[in-house]
Amino acid sequence: MTTEIITFGCRLNAFESEIMRDHARAAGLENAVIVNTCAVTGEAERQARQTIRRLRREHPDARIIVTGCAAQLNPGAYAAMPEVDRVLGNIAKLRPENFAPNLSGTMFIDDVMAAPDTALPRIGGFTGRSRAFSQVQQGCDHRCTFCVIPFARGPSHSVPPERILAQVRELVTNGYSEIVLTGVDLTAYGEDLSDPLPLGRLVMRILKQVPELERLRLSSLDPVEIDAALFDAVASQPRLMPHIHLSLQAGDDLVLKRMLRRHRRDDGIRLCERLRAARPGIALGADIIAGFPTETEAMFENSLALVEACGLTHLHVFPYSPRPDTPAARMPQISGDVVRARATRLRAAGSAAMGRFLAQQVGTVARVLVESPGFGHCEHYLPVRFDAGAQMPGEIVTLRITEATVDDMRGDILP
């Protein structure tokens, strides 16, 4: 058995999993499973623990290594699991020496608040993926009351642009047509560099200096940090995909204030209006938390109405779960049944909005990144199915959209 990696959570984790895959291969680590955990919700941690127990049943003789945000925050709990052989924190998981087969010790945890190292190794590809990720930023300086990720990732710091350009060029050379820029607080990119470089200028530099890159995407953006250069890129650069995902979190001003978010409801609405004006037809998505502490029914209705007010189609709904040592965990909590019911209503609103958006695409021409035989995503990150032929994963094909369901679309390949 070679080393298997199970990745939970964000695209940043996916990027780091590939670094670990290379380290494990170089170290000669075999018969091992690496679980790269997420701590954004209690459910994410529950799934990770469940997966660890299942993996031990399926691979009784394998070495199980646990890493990621949940391991960084609570390493003792994972080290105490009888199924776990080694625990690596978020810094330790990027060091090649920690994947030596005969490494002595169980826990390797560093202080993420110490001075960061952005000299990440470049990676050549992503196993089983048609699109690639490039980490440009790490950590977060904000303290939203519901979030523990700054304590798992440390302060915000940016990867120097020359390293990003080298990584993007290598991925394109290796056949990737689409690359996603990712980070914990992506729109904070460049603030800490000796020569500050806002995200929008980084995007323009990538598109100019790597002309062979066909498609560039961005992961989640903080609505208060989108700079003028990024708006210009959205408006003027067709290779920057027309799909923007926003960290809105709620649609009620008092809830946003209690979250310590730096925007208000009207800020989110105006931002979405500006984005649609800059790029007509753009797809807009958002993260929204259901059942935040103290949320009344009227407050929740404001979040529910935000889906239509902002024209959101790609909704990520998170049922609130208290995270230890966060201010929100000490606020009056909403019952679990109410939280789940509100999450269900938000997801239904998101599904209805997505269905309407999909229906609007019928008759249009779409460029689809093939991810598996007969399936891929178009520019707006909408799922598209088509009759499989000789297309290879990673190839971009042109289709005319012929029909839509509530979940996806079908199209015919154009010559």
C-alpha cells in the first residue's frame, strides 16, 4: 500500500495535501494514510474522527498520520485516539523530515503565531484533479467571534509574487488549464510584503506574465477587502472566470456586528450590484451561517432574503456549531433543531436560485473544463454533462447548453 491522503475542508488543504504527498514519496513512506483535517465546524471534526476510525478498520496494519487545522488546535485529542500513530500540526506537515517512516515521537506541533515561512516548495500537479490550486496567502489577522481558524493558521502572510508566478508557470507547463488562487484570507494578500501588492494587481500580473494560462479562479473573498484593481480585472479580463464567492456569513446587521464582521447587509448588496455591473452575467456565491447565537426568526429572515437581494446562486450553508474558546460559544445558543431547520431553509433557497440560474443558460455556449468522462464545470462553475468521447480530463471543450435540471446542465459539443 502506498501513502493515501484524505483531505477535508478548503482548497488550501488540498494544496498542502499535494506537498505532503511529495514529501511522503521522497521519504519512502509506505503503507500509510494521512488525514488532513478541517476545524471550521464541529461537524467537520466529527467526520474526521469517524474517518480515522473507519480507516483503521480497513487498514489494520497501516500507519495513520493526522494533520490539519483540527490536529493543530487539539493535538492531544487525536494523539489519544488508539487508531492514530502520528500527529502533525499545520507547520510540521510541510516539513519533509516529518514523513520519515521511522520517525520517533507522536506529536509534532509548532507555534503558528511565530514568524511564518512562506518558502513553500513548488508542486507539479494534483492527483486526481483537473484543476490546480496555488497558495498565495496564509493565516488571518481578524477575529470573527465564531471562528478558530486564525489560531490554527496563525497571522496573515503572503507568498512573494515571484514564487507564485513560478508555481503557476510550472502547473501550466504540466498541463493544467485552470488554476485557483487560494488562501485563508485571500483578499488580505500583499499587505505584509515589503513592496505591497494588492490581490487585483497580482491577478493582473499572473494573467499578463503567464499568457498560456487559459483560466484563473479565485477562492472566497472578504467583501470589505476587494480592491479597485480586482474590480478592473473582473470587468476586463475574460480569463478571470465570472464566478465570485463572498464571505458574507449573514444578512442581518446585528448578527454581523456580533460576529465582528466588518461589513453590513447593505455593503454586501451594493458589492453584488457592482460586481454584476462590472461583469454582466457573473455568478455570485456566498458563505452563510444558519443559527448564529442570539439569531431571532426575524434576523434569520434577513439572511434568507439576502439570497435574492444579492442574486446569489452558489450558496455554502454552515449550520452554526460552537467552537471552544471563541466568543460566540459563550453567547446564548440556538437549539440544534432550530439551527438545522434554518440551514435547510437556506439550502432550499440556494437550490431554487441555482435552478433558475441553470435554466437561464439554456441556448448559450459554454467552455467546460473536463473533470471526468462526460462531466465538467463551465466558466460560471456550473456542472455540465455531455456525451463522453475522446476528451481527456483537463481539456477544455466548447458546448451549446441544451437543457437544464435543478442540479446541472447538459450540452452538445460544438465542432
